[in-house]
Amino acid sequence: MDWLFFGEISLAGLAMGGLYALIALGFVIIYKATRVINFAIGEIMMFAAYLFLAFAGGMEMSPWVAVPLAVLGGALLGGVIEKTMIRPMLGESPIAVVMVTIGIASILVGLVELIWTADPQLLPSFLPRQPVFIGELYLAPKIAYGFLIGMAVLVIYLLYFRFSRGGVALRATASDQAAAYSMGINVRRVFNLAWVFGSLAASVAGILVAATGGLSPQFGIIGLSVLVVVIVGGLDSILGALVAGVFIGWLETVAGAYLGGEYRMPATFAVLAVILVFKPYGLFGTHEIERV
Amino acid sequence: MDAVLEIENIEVVYNKTVQVLRGLSLTVPRGAIVALLGSNGAGKSTTLKSVSGLLALEDGEVTAGDIRFKGQSLKNRPPEKLVREGLFHVMEGRRVFEDLTVEENLVAATYALSGREDARSRGYELVYDYFPRLRERRRQLAGYLSGGEQQMLALGRALIARPELIMLDEPSLGLAPLLVEEIFEIVARINREQGTAILLVEQNAAVSLAIASYGYIMENGKIVIDGPAEKLTANEDVREFYLGVGGQDGEARSYREIKHYKRRKRWLS
């Protein structure tokens, strides 16, 4: 066995996993606060990546401006979706709300095809190009820097939820909605902000992933891998998103490299099935929540 | 009379089909403790929820009547606004945030101060002075507190909000008699020292009437009898059906000897 090759593949996988973790974080925040399973998360990140393409490619803005603008655009999209399409569904059955998010996903795909056509596109590169070596292991610079940025965002989120007053409001709402109301917490606003910040995390990840692998309207498929991540990690666990994200990213890449690309998805879903047998609520999930 | 809360003839319907309150009225004067007593399913909790606006979360609706807090009608005001105006509802079963620490629970309650000019001082120390045990456990998860401590935390959250009216839903639920007394003493102290009016919903009539100045008794969604606490305590029917003492001969009776069909509550006639 070639350990150098294994090491390099693993490293790339772990880095990819970091980005999965970031998308999963976006999913988990929304689920934790609002109990909505958001199947549109992959499409929201795709939309943000296309926004970046428009700002940096079409309008030729500097990446320093284009990235924040695109991320904000993605966050805003999340907030608008919540306000106009999810809030009216409050109190309806969870399945109905899930169907709405699937509908939103198709709308976003259609919208993107109308504006930017269905052809695959390359993002203007904005990350440093000199190769990164960790010991003897080579890592593509795009992946390495993507990982670093993703992790930085993740850490900021974790610290915020753990230590800030806003984090307390979010966790209080997640723990007991009626009680949160009775504390004077504006629960509807927490819902909206959960969508905004969840979409923001996904948007950062979307731009970073698209920067390494290109962009097409089918980009949202990545949401499927992320679904595996959040189910393995536990739907409402931020820590679970982190651990499972890195693990699934690694597994997918290693399986793809050694068994062939067609084994990437079967490998992760096989692991998902095994884990669900032993831990039906995921590795870190709370027990009373429903299963998907 | 200077009332902090007035409920006038409200009717409440759940799911547009089940009527729970049928023309209930009550008044809480400023700075007073008022007890609302009644058995299971009488509609006590529903009364509180219709005041605090949490009814909508359970698909309930006030279909008639009016509720006024500090003279202003409460119709169509979101629950978090009411809390910020000084109406705090301590829900049945305490409802502490179990996966938050004790102190984080108090932090959550500071949202009640949003938009007030005195929002700077958070008042954690005041809570810890009333409940020294909470200070010892401030870094622990609230889920690991005992029932009594959770009730203290629920009251502590109310203190943080510096309300003009606290609505307490069954603070004695599931607590040992000694603890119940301790909790009620603190409730009376909060009322005395902070000047907070308290609307106390209870099944335990004896302890409630001991600290309340006025009492209401409800059955089947409306008030059947009300009066000053001493008067209620002396009332024969209240003594027999809610305090578990008395009857004609004035002695404590064994449940075995009670023949329910023999005596009708006078207010039913």
C-alpha cells in the first residue's frame, strides 16, 4: 500500500469534509431552531456561488468585495424564503413543510438555469495558488485554503452559540418554544435569524466548494451528501455536524480514490445504514426528535 | 379600584370546537396576591395562557370578552411584547431550559427587558439572594436540578424580568410539602419586597389562601365563588371540597366516610 498516496487522499478528504461540516452546520442551525428539515440547503449554496460568479466574473469586482456580497446575498435569500414561504406553513405537518423546501430547491434550480444557463461554469479563482505541503504530503491549495476558511467560520459559529446572548436565545428556542416566548424572546425573529445564519454558513461553503470543483445547476446535489452527514451526526447537534462532516468527507474521497468514483455515494450510505442500526438518532442527536 | 389585570367575561375555544372558558371574569389589584383555585380541567391554566398570549400556540382562541393589563386591552399582541411590558407567565411544570445552565436560563429571561430603559442592570444577584442554592449551581445544566430547584429557577427567571404581574401556574406541582411551604414563603416575600402583583393558580387551596388576599374558585370554565381569602377559608363548601376539612361537624373526615352524593355544592343549585 502506498502510504503517501493514502495520506494525500485522506488529507484532501478531510479538507472536503470540513466544507461538508460547514454546510451541515447551516442545516443543523435551521433544524435546531425551527424543526424544519431544509432540503433546499444545497440549492441555497448553489445560488450564492452563482451570485459570486456574477459579481466576480460578470461585473469584474475584486473577490474581496464579491465574496462578502455573494455570502450576504445567500443569507438574505434564506431570510426571504423563511419569511415568505416557511412562516405561513407554521403549524402545518412537518411533511408539508419538507415538501415546500423541496419545491424551493426546484425553483432555485430553474431560476439559475434561466439566468446563467444550464452549462457548467468555472469560477474566477481567488484563493492563493502556491502548493501547500504538510510534511511530505501535497494538498491542492484551493482545497487547503477552503478548509481553513470553512473551519474559521465554523469556530466563530460555535463560539457564538456557546457564549453569546443571541446563542442563548437560539438554544432556549430550540429547547422549549413556548417557554422562550414567555421569557420575552421574539421566537419568530429567532426563526428568521436561524435561516439567515444557516444560509450564510451554506453560502460560504458553496463558494468554496464551487471554487474547487466548478459550478452547474446540478451543484445542489451535494445537499444529498450533507443529508448523510447530518443524519449520521444527529439532526440537531452542531458538534455532530462537525465530526460527521469531516468523517463523511474523508470516507467519500477515500472510497472514490480506491474503489472508483461510482462507489462514493454507496460507501457513505452504507455507513449511514450501519450507524442508524446502532444509533438511530445519529452520533450526537437528541433522543426525542423525530427520525428522517 | 386600581387593577393591574382585569379579565372580563372571556370565552376560550380550542381547535374551534372545544369550549373551555365560559364567561370568566377576575381582577388582580396592583401589588396583591390573588389565588385562582380549582380542580383538574377547570380551565385555570387556560385562563393564564389566554392572558399571556400563549394560547395561540395550542390552537386556542379568545372568542369573547376582554382582557386588560394596566388598563389596556391585550387583544392581538404577541406574547413576547406582553412580557416586555411587565406581564410574566411562569408556566405549569416549570419549563426550565434543561440543556442550558442555570445562569443561561437567567440570561434568556433578560430578553424580557428589551426596550426598557433599566435594561442595563441584569439583576442576577437579586435572584441569587432569594435563592442561594441557585448561586451554587449556576454553572450546572438546569435539567440536573431537583424539582424544587427548578421551581426556584422558574421564579428566578420571573424576577429577572422585573414584572408588575407574575402569573404562577401550580408552583406546588410535584413538590414535597416542606418545599411547597418554602416556595410559597418566597412568593409572599417577592410580593412584599418587590411589590409585584401575583396571580396564583393552584390546586392546593390551603397554602394558596394562606398567602393570598383574595381568592377565586372556578369550575367548568367559570368562577363559582370568590371573596377575600379569610372569607373563603371560612366558607363551608370551600372547606369541605377544597380544604378537605369540615363539613357540618367541623372535624377532619376520612375520605372513606364521604358520601359525595349526599351533599351538593350550594353554588350549583
